[in-house]
Amino acid sequence: AVAIWLDRQALSNSGWSDTSAHVLANPQVRTAVSAELVSQLFARTDIDARLSAAGPLGAVGGHELRKLATKFAVTALGTKPVMNAWRAVNTEAHRL
């Protein structure tokens, strides 16, 4: 059973990319991936600190911006162009 799984998933490029695309089709996975993407974006650009420096409403604005960005990411990850890009990137990563 393990050998079959390894052959079809870990060693097969198409099996890997198909499974990865199938996993991303799950709304819970898209939500988790979106939350991580937005967290990384906010951490790398230090958006929270920049908005907090803007005044007392900056923190509230940062919270709302994070919610909006996460909602947008969840929606974007469910679109055909992003799913195709996800599959292509996974295929290339697996090939390498």
C-alpha cells in the first residue's frame, strides 16, 4: 500500500499536482492558505506598524484590511486562473 501511494503521489508529477489542486479546492484549505498568505504579507511589509503610526484608527483599519485581504485571497484561490497557476507551480516544484 505504501509503495503504491509513493508511486502515485510522491513520485508521480501528475499525481502530486492533481492531489495538490484537489486539496486546494477544499474551502477549509483555501481559508487556511489565505490566512497564512495574508499573515506573511502583513509581516513582511509591516503594515500593522505603518497603520498604527497613522493614528488611533490605524489599528482598526489594519484589522479590517487584514479581514478584507483574507476574504479576497480565499476568493482568488478558488478561481480557475489561480488554480491553474497553483497546479503549474506545484508541477514545476515537484519536477525540481
